[in-house]
Amino acid sequence: MDAIKYGVFTDKSIGLLGGKSDNNNQYTSNVESGSTRTEVKHWVELFFGIKIIGMNGHRLPRKGRRKGPIMGHTMHYRRMIITLQPGYSIPPFRKKRT
């Protein structure tokens, strides 16, 4: 479960959670770059007790960071968009903020 870093809350990812389009019930999270799609699917299904019907993923571009004459890069993550079967949801995302 250490491969899943954190959930992503952008305008697009919040729209995928419960919009009026056909793309409802999609959750976005950042995972380690070395983890595979099947590993992430297995861990999410076991940990949350849900059924996944599809996953999409892409690697985020690395950003350059300079410290003096040395050029480095930020951490490299992979972003996964997980589509759940209708009727399922991930519990931490269900609560509304007040």
C-alpha cells in the first residue's frame, strides 16, 4: 500500500468524481513511478473492498531544480485515474467538507 502516495484534488479530478457526464465514479491519485497498473489495482481492491472496472495512467513531467551549479529534478510520480463500478466509492472521498 506504500506505492499509493496521495489523492489528487484538482478541478478536473473533482469533476470526475461526480459530474453530470458519463465519467462518474473516477478517482485520481499519485502513485510511485515503479508500481504497475495491476499492483495498484490489486492493492486498492483489497484495501478499500471495491471493484475496479478500468484504470488510466500517465507519467508526470519532471521539473528541474537548480541548487548552485548542480541541476537536479523533482520526484517522479505516475498519476492513475481509477474507474469504479457503479455503487462503489472510496470512503475517505465520500465526506463533504463544511
